[in-house]
Amino acid sequence: MIVYAPAVLFLVLFAIGVLRDRRRFSNAVYLGLAVISLFFVLLRLAGTADGHGRTLLTWLIAALLLIPFLGALVLPLFLLANGVKMIRKEGRRPANLLSFLCGLGILGVIGLLFAAAATRSPALAAVAGTTLLIVGYVSFLFFCFIGYAFLYGRLQPRRDVDFVVVLGSGLIGGERVPPLLASRLERGRKVYEAQAARGNPPVLLTSGGQGPDERLPESHAMAGYLTERGFPAEHVRREDRSRTTEENLEYSRAIMAEARADYSCVIVTNNFHAFRAALTARKTGVNGQVVGSPTAAYFWPSATIREFVAVFLQHKLVNFTVCGLLALMGLLAWLIA
């Protein structure tokens, strides 16, 4: 029975975490650990089953084990192709190179492993093993991130709120709303209209300051986009000082708290950004959950990698400590060998 204990423990911790506050990265880690623990439960069941049940479980386990190996071959090619598309459509800014660089990185790790196996060099084997441990740790966190982010995006707020906060982004030509931001505004409008139909329309708060290359604050362009399309101007407010997501939420919180101390809100951003925005909302004390708007498919991989890197660096003390310990283990293994 002890083999079932970790799976039960992590599932309970995951459930408790979601019920307490689903805007926690620890929920993602508990979910990932629960999935790994359930895999060991499958191994146990396959060992004790017989007949068709054992055959079915064996094939299931084999399929699950093949996924990472096939992914290691297919994923870098997909990322390289996506990186080329991002560069063609969005330009050569560093943020647009992430999927391409990740694809090259995975191929580099695979090449290192083959080189260590071919040369049988103890030093190269130690480097390859240490690299694999660190990549495994980062990959585990990444898949926890995207798995829970997908789940978080499906947990939509059901209750009425006082505010719908739409987070800003850059403007085209310094004054026009781009498609990415228009997607957020349209999602915010749908949230507003769904609640207004129940007789309790919220205030829609556009949030975004003026960048150095912009002719007006993003929030003003956002409000203009909505009112030009028939949105009631009396239900729009503007937060026009922020430059970052954290400032978006801090300044918006101040406006909402001044209007109503016990306010509640829904925050709208693009789907790739929703989970990190939720983590930031919790950090800044905003009483609200986040919903995502659609994003072009080609944009999603690079944007998701960028979001994960930002979350990874938010917990850099823990993550760099773990990576350092893994590197130390590799060094000790090489010295002992």
C-alpha cells in the first residue's frame, strides 16, 4: 500500500492548494508530483495484475515511456520551425528567438549525450549526466507550468464582480490597438456583457501607461477602442501610469480599493500570460482571478517559454540552489569515479 501513499499525498496537497488559492505555483508542482506518483502506481498495478489487465497496463506504461523519447526528437524540430516563423512574422527581437534557441539547446543536449556515449570519456560523461539532471529538473517545472496553466485557464470565475481589468500591451504606431490587445479587449467586453445581462454591470478598467515610443497611454487607446465600438463610456475607467504587469495590477488595485474596499474583479490578458498574471495578482494583493483571450497559434510557443522563464526567475533562489546542488552531485560523481 505504501506505493499509493505519495500519489494520495500530492493529490490531497494539490486539492487543498487549489481550494485555498489557485493562484499558486506550488499547485503546479503538486500536480506534477502527483502525475509522477501515479505512474509508479501503474507500475505496481502492472506487476500484480494478470491476463489482459497486465497486458493493457504494460502497453500503457510503454506508451508513456515513449512520449519523452519521441518528444526529444520531435520537439526541437517543432521549436526550430516555430522560431523561424516567429522571426519572419514578428522580427528578430530577443523575445522572438526563444523557441528557436530552445530547439537548438535540446539538440545540443542530445549531441552531448551521444558524444559522451561514443567517446566513453568519464569527464564528458559527468558533464552530460549533470546537464541531463539540470535539464530534467527545468523540464519538470516547465511541464508543471504548462499543465497547470492549461487547467487554470479552464477554471473560469462564476460570480459577479465589481471590476473587469484589461491589461495593456504595446500600441501600433504609438497610438493604435494591435490584434493582441484587441483580443484582450473583446474578451473583457464579453465578461462585462455576460454580467450586465444579469442586471449588475461591472466597471471595465483599462490598465496601461504611456511608453517612450507611444503618443498616448495604452489605457486611453484601449478605452477609445471600446467606446468607438459602442461600449458605454460611463462604465469605463482608466489606469494610465503602469509600465509593467506588476504595476498594472498594483495601480489598478489602488483604484478599485478606493472605489470599494471589498471589491472583487476579473483580470483579462492573453491566454499564454494568464497564469503568470494570476501569480502576480496574488503577489500584489489583487482580489481577483485571471481569464485569457485567444492568441495566434504561432505566437504561443515562444510566449509560453518567455512566461515560464519569468516565473522561474521569480523563484530564482530555490531554482538556482537546486541546479547548483545537481551540478555539485555531478562533480562529486566524477571525482568518486
